[in-house]
Amino acid sequence: MDQESAAASGASLISLTEHEQRYYSGLHALCQADAPGKLSSCKVAELFKASQLPPESLHKQVTEICGAKHLGYFGTAQFYIALKLLAAAQSGLPVRLESVAGS
């Protein structure tokens, strides 16, 4: 399975509450780039910084796990997985797909 398929599979593994769906959709709209289906890497980076988590481990781990690094951009599925991973890290959970799968 390639990284894009894995990220898509990962997106189906995570579930969002109604509150998360509304909140993540709003953040998604704020990070829109000019190209449809892609998010602005600068705006996503600003959002990551706002999480106040250690940037080195955060950026590398989250970007790799959600599949954005392999794709070269954040699509909607990668973005939502990244947000769930950020929330997990803020809660003290390890930054792994297993931390957000089924949650």
C-alpha cells in the first residue's frame, strides 16, 4: 500500500465528533490554498506552531504519519489526520496513527 492509500485508509480509521468536524472544517477553510484540494503549507505551518508543541518532532512526525510528506501537500484527509495527531500530542498521547484510530 502506498503512502497516499495509507493516508486515505487512515482517514477512514479516524472518526470525528460533530464538534471536531465543525472545528476542523473551519480550520480547513482558513488554510485553503489557491489550488483546489490543497492547503497552504505556510498556513498549516502557522497552525502547527499555534499548537505550542515542540516543532521539530511535531512537524516531522505529524507530516510523515498523515501522509502529507509523501504527497508533498496537505489534502483534506491528511489535514484532518494531522489535527487529530496534534490533539493527541497535546493530550500527552504518542504521535502515532494508533493514538487516533477509532477515536
